[in-house]
Amino acid sequence: MARYGMALDYKSCINCKACESACKEENGILIGADKHRIWVGVPEMEGIFPDLSIGSSSYEPSQCQQCDNAPCQEVCPTNATYYDDNGVVRVNPEQCILCTYCMQACPYDARYIDDRTMTVDKCNFCSDTRLINGETTTACQATCPTKVRIFGDLDDPNSEISQVLRDREHYSLKTHLGTKPKLYYLT
Amino acid sequence: MKTEISRRRFLQGSAAFTVVAVSGAATALIEKKKHDEVASFGLRKTQWSDKLEEVPTLCEMCVNKCAAIARVEDGVITKLNPNPLFPKSRNMLCARGNAGIQALEDPDRLKYPLIRVGKRGEGKFKRVTWDEAYEYIKDKMVKILDEEKDNRSTIGFCAGEGMAEHTYVSFMKDKIGSSNFVNHSTICLTTTIAGYSLTLGGYGQADLENAEYVIMAGANRAEAIVTPDTMDMFKRTKGRGAKLVVIDPRFTNTASHADKWLPIEVGTDLAFVLALTHVAISEELYNKRFTQENMSDFEDYKKHILDKGYTPEWAEKITGIKAKEIREVARDFMAHAPRSIYYQGRRTAWSFQDFQVRRAQAIFTAMGGGIDQKGGIIFGKKLPLGKHEISSPTYFNAQGRIEKNKAAVIGTSGSWIAWRNTIIDGTAPYPVRAFFAYKQNPMLSVPNTTKTRQMLETMDLVVVIDTMPSDTVMMADVVLPESHYLEREDPVKTFGGSEPSIALRKKVVDAKYDTKPVIEIMRGLGEKLSKPLFEISKKYDEELQELIEDEGGEEAVYKQEGYDLADGFRHSQETINHHMVASVYGEETWKTLREKGIFYPDMDKYFKQKSVNNYQYYPEHKKSYSVIKGDLEVEPYHDTCVDTKEMSVLKKEFRTATSKIACALYNLEKKKGVDAMPTWRDELYTPTPQGRFRFITGRHGQFTQSGTANNALLLDLMGDNYLWLNKRVAQERGIKFGDKVEVKSSIGAIQIKAYPTEKIGPNVVFFIHGFGAESSELTLAHHRGANDNMIIEDHYEKSFGSAAMHETIVDIRRV
Amino acid sequence: MNLNNLLPYKKQTLKSFFSFEFTTANVAMFLLSIALVTAMFYGIGVYLIEGHHAYGVTRQHAWGLLIAMYVFFVVSSTGLCIMSSIGHVFNIEAFKIIGKRAIVGAIIMILVGFSVIAFEIGHPVRMVIYNILTPGLTSAIWWMGTLYGMYLFFIILEFFFLNNNNHKYSTIFGLAGLVVGLAAHSNLGAVFGFLVARPFTNGPFFPLYFILSAMVTGSYLLFLMYGWRYKMKFPPEVETFLYTLAKVLGLLLAVLIFFEIWRMLTAIYGNMPERADVAMHTLSSANFLVGEVLLGMLIPFAIIIYSKGKAIKTLVYASITGMVGIFWMRYDLVHDTQLAHMMPLKIKEYAQTTPFVEYTPTLVEWMISLGALGLAVMMYYAADKFFDLDHKVEELH
């Protein structure tokens, strides 16, 4: 069907955490320090006052990279982690046995344990709350004040995300591991 | 020797360790239940049930009023999504906006009217009916007004910003007749509103969508409140179209987007701006034609700047910013002018010279020519709405404000600090004996909490209208619970700017508890108080007595002159809104507004989706950038917090050539003794002594002052406030991350955890405002973090009585 | 057909089952195992009510003490199986006597290991269902789990045939158990070795070294089992066995030390991030230096070298330190894998990043883990009561 990915104009991020709260509200994620599907990474400021390095202070919003070659999928003993028709890496809570091997295998710290089902959970691009009803924006994308995120179909050459990835330079995280992440940081 | 274990002993033993195992685990059962309840409340995945409704509303978690669409399933709100139709909110909802559900469902919410039992401040209340509450208020007010001989101003009242604020304010001011009103202006933005309005004719809107060079001093748009400025600015920083210079003693999230961050000595902004002006003047970088055509007394101003010697070298000594940098900023600013803006700022209650700082900023921006132009400070348009008139009687015995002489210009919203201090220091010309608060939490929001408590304790009657049991609520005699913003319809509002629109807050869900929207509270109070207070007026107000004789009887006067206090509040808000909209735009528009929440002319034609994230509201040629033709006849648009009537009055009184940008306010100097032109005064600035610290306060992106301190979701994002302390200073004093320290000023001390960081200078400390609630009814906020107003000294500047919150020197020690 | 015909066992009454010789050592062992098992049940009770919150595992450190303990038991089991197979599969004379005792030990260890991990895996019943219905064939855990299941089946059958003195079938199932056990065990190593996200652990080292480490563990356990059984008064064939075992252990330890040296050298060489820093952290921690190296390898190795393999009584005691060291090897394996931050940034302003992920096991985890040792002792006691685990002297020549 589609192959969804997300481009992040991360320089626009102001670390307001709107995306974090929208994600929790949309997907009913529990409150708690460990329990987040998405986050904004805050690097430690470099420099000594007053010579601080503004360049080192860019924020890094991130979440599950929905890898095309997901290590979490490869290591799941019951295939509870699977690729759905949209290329989104999903977790079937009925089949998850909580061996947490996927949490070991994930290079991005994208996974956590949902206390209610006692299964592993992670960002699923709002597949079961928005995509399933024909909406094509994720909660984090929709709510962002500075519109950091562009979500769309990578296999559609006319989609906005495909265009922006052609027009602009971008990088992804830990590509040397061969995970083929589908989150692209626009520089 | 063999030992045998008998069967019995074996069974006993195994029973024993089963009991041990289970009982020890039983205590965990209770813990788990509590954890579950907090951990998931309000957070629900959509079930996409058939009974799903989408109701447009406007967020009230901060002052920006972003448009949201509430997704309601079976009477429960599962999500708040952005409403893309509203030009002002640009299709977004910040962290606070999303957390509106938690605020609605907060188990600590005020649920029914309360009357105090026990001592004031103890926090012991009993539940009463609305009628009983009104009755109590009536009895007290009758007694007070009788003793004060109908001096209506003995009833003091304060309000926090809100869409229904003016409903309450007009009741207290126009119907009850008191002139002792205070609101957030003087603890927030009075000096910048006054500074820009008196200089440019209006506070205006910074066109950050098109500006090329922006100086943001102190304003923290990435964190404080998320306004259209935020949304426009940060998409264009970091080499993507706009240059941002941030002047702030602290490296905020806004500074992380800057091209240049200049840490400044706290309280010395005026020196910086004057030096910038000096460079622009001495190097003749300003827009000569613009200054000639549009500015009055500019030659005087030039002479003033040059004569006083406000050179960058002079400023470097005071501000700590290198002269070279000042020159570069001034030159870059003028090079990019007219698309250069010295950002107005929002909370500007910092130092004694605040008003002059804003004046100097406004003049400097104007020197670049960026006024009423794309890319500069614009005024935009405002769509008209029908009027909802409230008849207001005249109370002859109502005296003027008690603190009217405490600063040069005291407006209708007074000076919170001066007003409060006047009550407790004995200089009030008459006693203020009652205090009504609506949606404001002075115990936490006004400098010097101790004095606020003192003031409240002198009152005979304290009535608080709020949604949460704040510290101020704990000091009340009568608590009237307002419905949450998602439970009520509020007055329709017109939002001006380059892309004006009208927005409506509709009721999303029925009130969960026995609460009322403020219009109904005013109605109830009005019904109860009208006749008894009329009697008091009749007794003491000679003008009224004459009027009754002349106009033919009490009934007539009562009805026609507005002494029926509930008159004007009897209709439902929906009826009032209907009238305000349909009377100007017709029924179709009213229907659209109710369905979509937003309206502006030709909305169907103009509103388009440009990309997955961005929408067009008005086509470029329809946006209102330059609106001023000739004399400033078009009412310049102000942001939500500005009292436009007040500003008009001020302008009329103090500006001479009203159509020009005023470099000098000679009338202000003549009548009120305020410097006509921005002048640096050494006596108004004290450098921080060695070894001590200047305390500054501010905001983070997840909290709105003290109003959100109990919100479970927001506290999940940031659980505490911490003290920003320079890392090297912390190291010297053996203070590590998370250590408790005591911060002490001349008026109080607090304890807080330390956050050593290089993002703040060695002689400044900071922590975010809004924490440290004492109220035990706020389960999550109670004793969490520290209250900055416990230590902020109650200084205020003498032009408008605005608080000077950054003039407090503190000492730190580890505890 | 009664059970005794199928699988010969010694009949016990309740009274005879619970009676043992009242020596200091026996009583101490009895009380210790009662205490440990009580602790285990208490810990399990807390877990059943609180769930994973009873443990100190976090999002960044999802595998904790229980996983380490599972590995500990499973390695012990495989080790005993391998050592046992030296005797009755490969027919090395000196090892022939340990057949039954070693296999019973292997069975008990793996059962205890499974019981420990049953309280770590969130949905053990679901695991059995979906491992069969929707197997993840690229998952080392799937292979490990399935193969260990088969392994358990084979060694039970092996024990069954050993007890019936059926040498043909016991050898067949012994070989099958060995092969499947080796496969399962190296897959356990591959659970860690396949992790591309974890540079310190990724690679062939763990699948390979696990077999070696299993044999070392098996050797220590054999010293302990025979030391306890004969209370240091060994009959000649046992003495011969132990002397041989000591030499074998010496060789194994030499190889193990060699492996470890090269593992650490290649890890720190070149200063590769997430590998060299983790290695340096491990090399400077007490877990590794005192636990793994000193107690687990150096002390027993030194004793063997100095005594030329003759000090078997000392070696029994040294095997206690050896097992403690083995425990720390398992703990370090699990902990070191997770030390490097996958996402090193802080996500809140008011937070501090730590250079490495931190983890402390909770009391409940310790209770279940160490308590399981008590369970193993109790099951061994029961096995000793019901079965004749001694070798038959006449069979040897």
C-alpha cells in the first residue's frame, strides 16, 4: 500500500514538548518517566559562560525509526513485532511475551513496556488511531508549533515527503548499522 | 544422630512461609492501585465510536487562545486536536493545549461552592449551595457598604486574563461600581504596552513571518507562551531566512535558535538600546526619509542621545556586552531595515527603567522604518462585532483608586503591588474591606507573597472564583467554582492582525460538577445583591436620592439607570454571542461559526491547504500589512492582554502630534514627571554586589505561570522547578545537581534543588515561576518546587507602577 | 505397569524422605536452603502482585539479575551435560563414574533456570503457544528456547535409560542431548552476539566462549557435588576422576583466560565508541576484577598450577569461589551489553546524563535469584533420595 516515513526539519524544534504530550493523549500512553514513544533529545550545552556554543544546542526530536530492516523484528521469537502493509513496524500485544529481546536489539531506545498489557510498545505512526481512519497526519506532526515533522508516503514520488527528501540534504541516525531507518533529519 | 522432621512440623513450616510470602506482597497491592489511577488519567486512545463528535473550542491553558477541536466520544473528551482554520494559532496545539483534558478531569478541581469554617488560610471549608454562598456574600457586602457609607471602592477586585474576564470585570466595575481593580498588567506587560503605544500609537504585532532581523531581549518565545510569533520565527532561524539576536542573561531555548546571543547584566537593557541608537545616529544608518515624515521631535532625540554620550563603550561598562557587538548589531539591524524589529516582548516587569527601555526600543525600530510595513511592526485590522452593552449606574460615593498617587500613571487596572502595599501600610485614604478574585492567584503571582497574605488577612470578605484550589482559594471566605473552559461557552472574540478573524469557544462537555460559567455567577450574584445594595445606595448616595426624586420613583431609576445588577447577565452566553455576530454578519455566518469555530470574510474562498502542515488563510495580497493612512485613525490592533480603551486615553493625554511616532513625550514629563525621552539614570540601577546573586524569574514551555502546576501530564514532562546556578559557582560551593539549596532575599527564603549549568552567568540565579504551592488540596502541586514570589521583593517602577521583578539580590547556601 | 518398573527409584516414606544425618554441614545446608526457598517464594509473591515494578529493570536496562541467573543455571546445566558426555558418550574412562549424578544435576539446573525465567518473561504461557504457532526463525531466542526444550527432553530420556542401565539408548540420547545442548547453548551466546546495536557484545565471541565457560562451570559443579557426596573422603575411582578433572579444568581455565585477554584487548584497541569505553568501564569494575577474574579464574587456576592438579580437596573449596566468579561472569554479560546509552541525550532539561546506563537489582530480584539456588539444592536432595546416583564400582572395569 504505502511506505510511511517522516522527515524532520529539526532545526525548527524549540523543545516545547507539544509532540510528547500529543502522543500521550492520542495513544493513551501512561504517565511515567520511562514511558514515552517520542521525545525531544536535549544535548548538553558546550562551552563556558559567556562563550556558549549555540551550534551545539540544536534539539533532536526522535522516536521509533520504523526501520525497513528492523533489528527488533529480526529478533522477536514469536513474530509479535511485524511489518504492516504501510511499512510501519508494529507490535501485536496478543503475541508479545515480554522477553524484551527487541529492547536489547533496538539501537535507538525506541521501545518501552506498557504496564497495562505488560507488552512492549513503541511509536506506530498513529496507525491504530489515525491511519486506520484515513487521516494521514500523526498526532505529533499535527500539533507541532513550528511544524517540524512531515509525514508521508515514501513510495509516492509526488508526496511532499518524497519531494523534500529529493530537494534537501538530510541524514538519519546510526545508518552504519544497516537498519534503514525511515526518519530523515533535514539539514 | 538422626533428626526427623515430623509431618506436622513440615506442614506448619510450609504454611508459615506461604503466609510470609503473601502478606508481604499484600501491601504492594494498595500501592499499585494508586499508581494506576494517576498514571493513566485523562489519557485515552480513541475508540472511534459511532457517537464521535468534533466540537470546536478555544484553548484557555494560556492567553493565546489557540483554536482546538475536541474529539468527544460518549461524553468523554479523548483528544484535543488543532483547528487549522484559525489564522492566529496556525494549526497547532502546544504541550499545555494538549493537557487541557487533564485540567478538565483533575480530581482536585473545585466542585461546588464552599464557605470557610475555621480561620482564614487554614483551608477548612464546608460545602454549600449557590444560594447559600450568594447569601453569605450579600450579608457581608451589605454590612461593609453600610459601614463605609456606600463607598463602592471598598470592594477591591482582581482578575486574571481570560475570555470571560470582561464579564466579571464589567460586573464589578460597572455594576458594583468599584474603582479598585487590579489585574496582571502591572505584573506583566504594562511597560511594553505603554512604551510602544505611546511611541508608535499601538503595541502592534511583530511580523515575524517576513522580518529579516529580529532582536529579542528577554522575550522567550520558544518557551514562555507559544504565540504566532513562535510559530513564525523559529521556522526561519538558523540561516533559513531571518537573523535572530537574543539579549538575555540566561541561555534560553530561544537563544538556542539565535545567530547571536549576548548575555547582558540584568536590568541594563536601556543602556544597550541607547547605545544601539547612538550608533545608528552617529553613523547615520537610520532611515532618513521615514524619520522625517513620520517621527516628531526626532532632532531633539538625536541631540539628546549624542549629548548624553550613550556610546557603545559607555554601554559596555554597564551591560557587559562588548562595544564591537553593539556596533555590529546596530549596523546589521539598520542594514536589514525596514524588515528589522526590536521585539516588543510580553512580560517586561523587570527593572525600574522598563518603560523607557520599551520607548527606546520602539524608537529604534521606527528609525529603521519598519512600522506599519511588511516585515516590521504592523497593526493590522480587526473585524467588527456587535456590542453587548451593560448599563452602568453612577455611584457618587465611590471614591477613586487608593494607590493613584503611587506612580506617575495609574490606569484602570492599577498597580498590583502599590495597591496591595497601600492597603497594609496604612496610607490608604479609606479602607478596602472586601476582595474578589477571578482566575488569578495573587498568593503565587504577585511579588512578596507574605504581604499578599497580610493584605488578604485584613479583609472582611474574600471571595475567589476559580477552577482549582489554589493558594488564593485557600485564603477565601467564599469559593465559587467556575466551570472549566471545556465546559462552557464564552464571549465570542475578534482577533485582529494581518489576518483578522473571529473565533468562538463552544461548550464541549457538560459540567462535571456543580460549577457555573462566570456569566451565570455574575447573574446569581446580581440577583442576590441588587435590591439590598440599592437600599444602601439610597441611604447614602445623595445624587441617587436626587435622581429618584427627579426621575419619578425608585422602580424607574432602579430599572433604567442600571441598578438591577443582573441586567445584562440574564441572557445565556450563546444568545449574547448570537446577537454580537448575527447583528453584523448575519445568520449564515453565525451558523458557520458554530460549526467551525472560526469565521472571517471569504473564508471558504481564501482558506486553502498549501502543504501537509501549512495553510493559507488569506492570500498574500489580502493580508493587512500597511493599514495606517494619514492620522492613526484605524484602531491599531493590540494583542489579547491590552485594554484598548485605556491606551486611547493615555495616548490622547500624553502624545502631542498624534499621527506621528513620538520621540519625546513632553506632556508626560510636564504633567507626570516621567522623562520625556529615554534617559539612563544611574540612581535607578544597582549592580549586583560581589558574592551575591541577582534573582530572575521566567517560564518554561510546559507551564503557564501557576495555573498548570497540578496538571499530571505536564508534570510528567517536567516534575519540579530547579535553581539555575552557574556550574563553576556551584562547584566552588560544593553544590551538585539535585542538592537542596536555600535562596534567601530580604523578604523571605525558599528551598529548591540546584541545577548547575553554564547557561547562566556567575552572578545571576533563576528558577521558573509557578511552583511551590502551599495549598494542600492540590495533591500534585503541594510543596512541589519553590515559589519565586516568596523571595521577589516588591519593587515597582514609578512610571506605571509596574513590578520590577529582577531587582532582588539573593544569597545562596547549601542545606 | 508400575512406575518402579519403568524408572527404578528408591521408595521413600515421608519420614525417611525428611531424615538426614545430623552433621553441622547437613544442618547448615538444610537451613540455608529453607531460607533461600522461602525468600524465593516471597519474591515471587511480590512479583505476582506488583509485576515488573518489583524489579529494578528499566527501559534502558531491560534485562536484569533474573536473566543473568537464568543464564547461570542454563550454563551450569549444559556444562554438566558436556562433562558427563565425556564419560559415557566419548568413553573417557575416568569420567565414566559421573554419568547419573551429572545428568541429574543438568536436569535440575535447567528446570531451575526455567523457573527463574518464568518470572521474568511476562507471558510464559503465551510463549509456549506462539513459539509454535508463529515462530520467529531469525530470533536467537526462539532457537535457544526450542533447542533447550528439546535438550531437556533428551537428557531426561538419557537419565531414564541410564537408570535402567540401558547403555545403548542412554548413549544415543546422551549424544543427542549433547549436540542439541551445544546448539542451544551457542544460540544463547548468539542472543547477545547478534545484537548489532551493542558493539561490545556483537560478534562471535559469546557463542564460542559460552561452550568453554559451560565446561568450566560444569567442572566446578562436579567438584562441589563430589566433594559434598564423599565429604572429602574419596574412594580411588573418584580420586582418579577428580585428578583428571583438575587437569582438564586447568586446561579449560588457561584457554578461558586467553580468550578473555584477547576479548578485552580487541575491545579497547582503537578506542571505538560504545565498545572501548564499555570495555574500560568493565575492566575497572569490581564485578569483573574481583568476581570474574580473581574468584572465577585466577584462584582456581593458581591452585591447579601450584599443586600440579593434585590439591583436589582445596579445589573443592576453590570451586565455591569459582561458582561465585561464574555468577559474576553471567551478571557482567547481561549488564555490560546494556551499559552504553542507545540514546545518550537527556530528554528533560532538569536531568543529568550518566556516562553509562545504571542498574541496581532490587531485593526481590536477589531473593528470587539466590533463592533459586536453594531450590536447586532441594531438588538435588530429592533426586539423591529417590535415585541411586552413585556409580557402580563393578561396572568400571
